[in-house]
Amino acid sequence: MIRPIDATHDPNLRSWVESANQKDTDFPIQNLPLGVFRRRDSIDSSRIGVAIGDRILDLSLCVEAGLLEELPGKLQEACAATNLNPLMAMGSEASLALRRCLSALLRYDTQKSLPEREILVSMSDVELLLPAEIGDYTDFYASIFHATNVGKLFRPDNPLLPNYKYVPIAYHGRASSIVPSGTFINRPKGQRKRPDETAPSFGSSRLLDYEMEVGFFVGTGNKLGQPIPIDNAEEHIFGLCLVNDWSARDIQAWEYQPLGPFLAKNFATTISPWVVTLEALVPFRCSAFSRPQGDPPPLPYLFSRQDASLGGIDLTVEVWLLSAQMREAGMESFCLSRASFAQMYWTLAQMLAHHSSNGCNLRTGDLLASGTVSGAEEGSQGSLLELTQRGSQPIQLPTGEKRGFLSDGDEVILRGYCEKEGYARVGFGECRGTVLSVE
Amino acid sequence: MIRPIDATHDPNLRSWVESANQKDTDFPIQNLPLGVFRRRDSIDSSRIGVAIGDRILDLSLCVEAGLLEELPGKLQEACAATNLNPLMAMGSEASLALRRCLSALLRYDTQKSLPEREILVSMSDVELLLPAEIGDYTDFYASIFHATNVGKLFRPDNPLLPNYKYVPIAYHGRASSIVPSGTFINRPKGQRKRPDETAPSFGSSRLLDYEMEVGFFVGTGNKLGQPIPIDNAEEHIFGLCLVNDWSARDIQAWEYQPLGPFLAKNFATTISPWVVTLEALVPFRCSAFSRPQGDPPPLPYLFSRQDASLGGIDLTVEVWLLSAQMREAGMESFCLSRASFAQMYWTLAQMLAHHSSNGCNLRTGDLLASGTVSGAEEGSQGSLLELTQRGSQPIQLPTGEKRGFLSDGDEVILRGYCEKEGYARVGFGECRGTVLSVE
């Protein structure tokens, strides 16, 4: 069930937090994404916050101050937890109740009664942490453009495998190495073999890449053996974030047959700190991707009318790069690509229903990611592998530097936002990571 | 470092628990495997136990009774925990200290001072649970015979891929659906496509299989970005168990390209309840598998002298089947295969060193499994896929029933044991699961 638009989405709603009323902010009062932070100057444990403009509303302090008193006790307890898991476990009714309460608390006419200095903290004073304890991490392959682009490089005659249009292809990723935005990324070592070499050698990856993805967190889970029907799938989704699925292409090419990627990807996966709830995204829902004439319809367990008409999300995602040389020269980051998440072949609901269709149990806090978001157009490819044709057509940066793959010192910055006439912009913030080499 | 044999391995050592002195027991005083149990008649939380004959030593009660007082306080606390993670995290010195203490506590001449009825519980009075909280689960593919057998079925001309002899191939499995021995296994549904069909259909798997594997738990982990050198790898391994990596071959064949197995395996993985520590296995260490003439040597990061000479484990593994019809007729289970874990192409240390070689962090309690253990000989294949040549040469059971793949009501029983002249048998107990269909 996709919820109706309500008063919390009203574009005219303003907050007493002035920075939330700026036109270009990612975090207006209509967004209210949740994250976990720690104050830099404190030894307190981590706590839940809500991004509002350039500030964070500290939910633990709100609970202490009685500002969430209208919410059920258990929900208040979840707001005072050290990560989002208890809140995620309470389901979409609780998310909605919390959203309404937060919207009322932060709107322009509420300030007079609030102890502002106490419950707000500046973003610059905190460290943003992983929003949830992630039990399992699954990565899909839901962009047909990405699958085709990559397939063309490896199998020019047969880019798209016969199962693609039937199966939301996915593999299990590594949960332990998911890191929050800002964590430095060590260039991994591994076995690489150039086509002209007879044997592999072990050393630093020469073909390090990013993948621009959208992730979504499981709210309420399911029991082992009890699939989630597609009609109910969205009720099990808490919210979305940005994901950089760092990939060492040389390690990947050599190791991936026959069981899929392993060390090429499990050295690090970066996620953005703010979880944008499905409730915040209601105005930006759109129809699922229109399958080209001739494509098979989804099998019945992957089809619902509601999902076909509103299962998409009109979310723009971008990749930006800042090289060490650009940083030293004081330059701004450079946009490498821009794509629409509405162009994905499979919806969130289809991915989740497929994942549990064999009875596999999903747990609260599990992360599912979309796979690389690439579009049909030039400049919409979500990885360097695609953008540079496996490095053969390097990109030129404003400094004149060229990039086939990532160099040491490069910072990759993912951004995402929803914009629509008549609605406030809902942004995802940033997902950042800088590549380092350690000897 | 592989530890020397010490007094705890003395084959003449006897226990005051009489059933532990039977020649065929899996759990003599020389074994002392650890597990987690809950008394059926109690509402107590789960607790750690040690298998001894047909009894379990309750470590929480031992701590309460002051019987482990010679151990450091932190180690005693770990023994009184609700799962093995705290103990695993303490490393191999702690494991050894505990083993010595338990051996002394259970030896024949100690009984007079012990409150026997209080600290022992009968195996029949408990439910055995998962021994640890498993963060990530990784499954390898370390038997070259298995890889070749499977490869022949899918690629007759090219059974073994070029990377096999260089890369300990692995993929990430699903941690959430790892279940303890005895859990019923629902036959999964999924997309299947017969070669003569033009499109897949969704329904119950028709080609359900088991895979006989050996698992090992990470003790102390490593930090992200800090590989574990092969010389230290065994210090990070706590102990071993048996693993049944249930596999739906029809779902697998259709879904696995290009990212590897997913729904074909993540519906359930069964593990045996008792973790046999590396300390217990010392007498059964043997040289790593001898690579045939012409095979490349392991790359330097996968080689150590110690591992080459003692990295193997002379462990026999068996698969037994009990069909519903056999059960009704009061028959015993039937042995399908028997193989030696010493025949694996890659050692535990090689798997662990490879896994962390790119900086991937392993955490205490993580489970790594070997992949299917198959040998070179007839009757040593660890899956029905191999034993029956993809169902084309069905096995005949003592009832006259035939099996290409598993039928509903079939119970698969994995067993493992180490036997060597001059040493007490060290057994792994059983890993059981019965297939059910649910409509």
C-alpha cells in the first residue's frame, strides 16, 4: 500500500529551523530523514537524529524533554535507542505516527515552546554513523541499462542473459564491511590477471571503480518459510539511502566465475547516513518502468496493479568526483553522471517479494541495494566501467587529468534528490568516500 | 601455529561420565566440543554446554558452583554467556585454558568433589541451538573434485575454470537462514525452467539437493583494511562444525548467471550444534592436499610451510538418508557417501587468509564453510547432483525407492569424525534436516 499525500508534504510548510527553509536544502521539513550520530565533543553513546536544514534534531533529548509524549511509550523508547533497528521493527504505522509528530514539532509555529539549544545539534558538530545494525546485505542488478552495458563489455554478442527479464538478479554482499559516508577506502589487494599474462599476480587493484546504487532498509521482517507477497512488500520497507558498491574490476574479472563477485566488492561498501522514509517519498512515486514491447510481463508473484502504477520512485542520482589535484587547487567536485531511479527494470517491491519468495527470512535492518543505477542516455552510467568503456575512453577532469578508473586521493560523492513541481525538494544528502593506498 | 599434542589428548584418559568412555562415542573426554542449549523443561535463557558422552556439562552452572575458578574472571564470564561469541572473541589461548580446565574437571578422578546432578544435563532433555550469533556467512568451493564433477555436468569440455587452482573461490551466503540441526526444511519455491520450456514458471523446486560441507567459526576477527597473514590464520579460527548447504538445483541453474547462487541456497543452511575446537583436532592434522604435478603452487600470500605440512585435517564426513518410507518401516538410515576432508584443494588457513587478503573484516562468530566435500573415488561425492549425475542415475534405497534428488519426508543426516590409531575418536555429532512441502 502506498500512502496518500498528507499535510506533512504540504510545500508551504515551513520550519522554525531557518536553514530548513532554504530552497536548495536536502532536508526541509517535508523530508525528516532519520540517522544515527555521535557528538564529537561527547562520550555519549550513539543516538537517533532527524536531519532538518543544517541541524539535527536529537530524538533522545526530545523524548527526555517529553516532546514526543503523544506517541506510544514503545515508540518513544525506540526513538531513544542507539540505532534505528527498534524503530524499523515497529512498522510503517509507527513511522507515519513519528513523521506526523516530528512535522508538528518542527513547524514554524511550534518554536516558542521549545528548548531549541538543547534538542538541536549542528551537523558540523557530529559524526554520522551507520543508521542500523545490518544483519544481511543483498545487492540486486535491477537496471537493465547497467546489465546491458556491462554485458556488452564481456559478451558483445550476447549482452543480456536470458534470465534477466524474468529474475530480479541479486547476490549476497558483505555486511561487516559496510561503512558510513566519509570512511576512507583502502585500495584493495587481490589476484589480478591481464589478458596477456599466463598467471595471476597478487597486488593492489589497478581498476578500482564505484557503483552508484540506491539502498533500502527492511522494517518489519518475515519468518523463515513465510514469503512476503508483493502486495504487502512496501509495508516491510522502512526507507532509502545511497550506496556506493566499490568494485575492483580486475579482481572481479578474474574471480567471479562461477560463483559471482566476492573479494572484488567485499572490501568496503559506503552508505549515506540519512534514511529517507517511504512516507517522505510519497509525492514522488511514479509508475514502474515500462517494459519495452516484446518483453515478457513479470511472473504473477512479481506483479501487482498498485506496484505497476506507483512502484517507481522519481529519484535523481548523481556521481561527483573530486581528485587530489582538484582539492589542492580549491576546485569544486565534477559531475560524472546523472540518472533516474525511475528507470530501473525492477521495483523495490519486486526485489523484496522475490528475495523472500523462497521463504528466505529478511530481518529488521537488513539492507537491500538496487545495483548500479544507469539510464539509457549518454552520461547516465553509474560506474566508470560503463562511462569509460572499461577504461578505454577515459574521462577528462577540469584539471586536465584523465580517469579510466579511480586514482588514489579521488573522492567519490554520490547525491540523490526528488524534485517535482508543487512539492518541496526531498534530498538524500551525500555518500562520500576517498580512495587511499596503504603499503 | 598448530599446537602440540598434550595431556588432554591422551587416549587413556577416562571420564567419570561413563557414556564418554564408550568406544564409539563422538564425545569422549578428548573432544570437549562446545554448543548452546536450552533445557526443554525450563524458561531459562540459552546457555553454553560441553558435550561429554550422552550428557552436556552446563558451563553456567559450573561457573556458579566455582568449578572454573582457576580461569580468569573474563573467561568465566564468557562461559556463562548465552552464546559462544564472547568465548570465541577471547582467542586461542583462552580456548586452550578452558580445554585444560574442562579436561581436569571431567576426568575420572575428579568426580568425588562434584555436584554431578547439578552440572550435567542429558542430551535428550535439551534443545540444541545455534552455537553463535553469525554476522556473515561465506561459502567456499574448496574441493577440486566437487568443482570438477559439477563443471563436467555444465561444461563437459571445460569442467574446471582457469581461476580454480589460483583462487579459493567463494561467495557470500545468507546468515539469517542458518538453522540448527533438526529444523524442518521447507521445499522452496522459485523460478524454474526446463531446457524444453521457452519461459520459466514459479513453483516448488523439483530438484532439491543437499551439500555436505565443513564449517569453521571465526574466533578473533580483524579490522577492516588489515588482512590476516596466512601464518596467523589458524589463530583466528575457533572450531569446526558440519554444514548442509541445501540447494535447489533447478532454481540455481536458472538464476545463477552472472552473479552466482542466491535463492537456490538462501532458503536454509543447517549446521551441527557442536563446535569441535581446533585444540581437539590437533592429533588429526595432516599435510595439505598434494597438488598434482603440473598444478601451479599457491601464490605467496596463500602459502606457509606450516600450512603445507599440517594445514589439512584427517576428518571423515558422511551423508546418510532416511526416507519417510524407511522411517515408517523402522529401518535405519542409509549411507549415501563418505569422503575425506583431507582431500580439499584449499586449507582452512588458505580460505581465511584469502578472505581477508583484500582487507575484508571478519568478525567473531562469522561462519566460513568449505563448500561440498567430494573425493576422487566413487561414492565420495557430497551432493546428489554429483552422485546421481544430475538425477540421470538415481540411487536405490533399501526400500527399493529411487532418488535422483530429495523427496518430501527425506531426512538428510551428516556425520563427521576423526579416527587415528593411538588416539580417541573425535566426533562431530550429527547435522539433520527433514524436507517438508508446505502448500
